[in-house]
Amino acid sequence: MYNSEWESRKLIIEIGKRLWQKGYVAANDGNISARLNKDELLATATGVSKGFMTDDMIIKIDNNGNSIGRGNKYRLSSEIKMHLEVLKQRKDVMAVIHAHPSFCTSFAVAGIPLNKCIIPEVIVTLGSVPIAPYGTPSTSEIPESIKPYIKEFDALLLANHGALTLGSDLMNAYFKMETLEHSSRIIYQAMQLGNVNVLQKEDVEKLMEVREKMNIPGKAVQCTYQKKEETVEQKDLIKTITTEVLERLKKSKETN
Ligand SMILES: [Zn+2]
């Protein structure tokens, strides 16, 4: 469903403010885009703080990134190419947000994908979060690097750069960015404490059932769960069986 142009502009300004207030972007970082209808989009201008946007800093464009409507003194962000690639591939996506939140970007810098099943909320709403290879900002390297991931993932880390979230509407894309950053912070802190427990298969399966029941839009590739560890009794049993088998083999060899 499309929002009206007025509603979309209001939401983009509000989300920009929140991204900046939460420290998800610094200076003029980040960009937001949203579909207005099948032919038109809104996108944020380059060179402006997303925390202090006015209506004229939101530019109406077509699906190829050409500015339409009234003349504008602001220029379109070069990172729009990344948004256009997403919107071209995913007809179900209505809004795209790019930011540089510090915790998830730290994972992107460290080269640690958020692909393990750790926090229920993330498993249900985002699934696994991969890292797209590094590309030079503002060139076509970034759209190229995210290309293989867009079809299956609603949240991506961009190596040594930041994060990208895809939403069924503007608020959905924004909340995905919040979930991504909040969970990255928790996982980072657990790593500092020295242990991260990963959920087991059965727990993950239950969560995927919840996702299906709730009819959550978008994609969530299943994360990697913890394989059940063998208990002491199981280990003893395996040892006994192995010894027994080896004994029998030895005996049969001797009789032959
Ligand atoms: Zn960026």
C-alpha cells in the first residue's frame, strides 16, 4: 500500500530526525527512499543532515533516479543507486533506509556477519544478516555488491561502511534498522562478557512458526542454530559401542 506524498514526506523527515538523534548517522550520512506509486519515489538529498531536514530536501524521482516535479536546489544522493537496485529487484519493498549505526557497523568492519540465531525478535523479523563485500561509496560498486543479497534479505551489512534495511513501508524499514542496531549492541556486549549462547534448532523452528502465523511481510533467511551437544551419557554410550564394534572386527579378523 502506498502512503500519500504528504504522509511520506512527513515520515521521512521524522525518521531522519530519529536516525540522527540515535547516532545512527553522523554529519550528512545516510539516506532514505520510499515508493510513492509504481513510477515515482521520494529520496533524501545529499549534503544535508538527516536530523534537520526540511521538505525541500526530499526529492521526487522516477524509477531511474531522474528528478521530476518542481525544480530543486538540492542534489540527489549518489547512494540512491543502491536504493534503486533494491526497488528494481524487490517489488514488495516500499522503503529503503541506509545508515551507519555504530554497533552493527562495527560488525561490518570486523567482518562478523550476524548470521547466528541469538535473539528471538531478530530471528522473526530479520533472520540472518549477511555482509555484502566492500564497495566504494557513490560508485556503482555498492549496488553491484548488494545485488546477490537483495532477493533474500531484508537487512544487510555493508563491509566497512554501514547497514541497509528494506521495509514493507517507511516505519517497517526504520524499525528493522532499530532492531538491527539494538541486537548488534546486545551481541557485542555478550561477546565482551565472554560468552554468546546460540539458540537450538527446536527453538528456532518454533520462532519460524510464529513468523508464519503472524504473516510477517518480507524475507528472513534462517540463521545458523546451535547443534545439540551430546550429553555425558550419550558420549559414554558412543564410546562403548565403538569399542564393542572394534573388538568384534578384531575377533573376526583373527578367526579369518
Ligand atoms: Zn553510507
